[in-house]
Amino acid sequence: MNRNYLIATHGELAKGFQSSLDILAGKGNDFTVINAYMTDEDYTPVVVDFIQQVSPDEQGIVFTDLFGGSVNQKVVTEVLTAECDNIFILSNVNLAIILSILFLPEETPLTQEIIQNAINESQVTLVQTTQDNTDEEDIF
């Protein structure tokens, strides 16, 4: 099943994600990006065009930066207005979840369960940078 991708963020974060996707996967051009509020231009037509390009036998995935932020609200409003049940919206995204979704097999249609599993595997991780000071001498 063909998938269409949109990254919509405040500022140039979307452009940065696109650049990283190009470097890491050679897939940056597979994504439509919206770098909102960089100009006075309304980005709504880009959202609407994206929604309209997703045919009923395809899926659309929209990545936004902040749940409840103005960009996320605009995307949610336009998807609800279009009554598209084949477009998923993910918010609070990071590069790991975008890559996870990108590399899911295209022959398997995305479901909420598949997406939730990808989200669970793409969580922010605290990297341990201290050593455990417990050694045998401390025990005695």
C-alpha cells in the first residue's frame, strides 16, 4: 500500500528532519514538509493538497512537532474536515519514530496497533554516562 508522508512543524524542524532522512535513508524527498511561521504565508493549502493527494487506496502519515500546538491543530482540523480515515497524525515526533514508520513494510497496511508499537520502540532514552561504583571492595 502506497504511503504519503507530511512533516509539519514550527520553524525549520521539518526541514531538518527531511535533511536527516535524506542522509540516513536517502528518503528525504519522499516527504512533503511544512516549516510553519517562517514567513507570513498560510500553510493550510499545503496541508489540504497533501490530504487530497492521498487516494482511498493509499495511506497518509502526518508528523507534527507538538500535540495541541497550532500546527498540530491545523492538521487535525483539516483531516477531520476531509473525513479521511486513511490518514494518521502523530505528534511530539522525533527522528526515531519517523524512521520506524518509514521502514515498516509497505505491503502491510498501517494500523493503530502497528503505529503504537513503533511509537513504543522510539521513545526518548536516557543514556547512562556514570559508572556503577558498587564493586567488591565496597561490599566489605
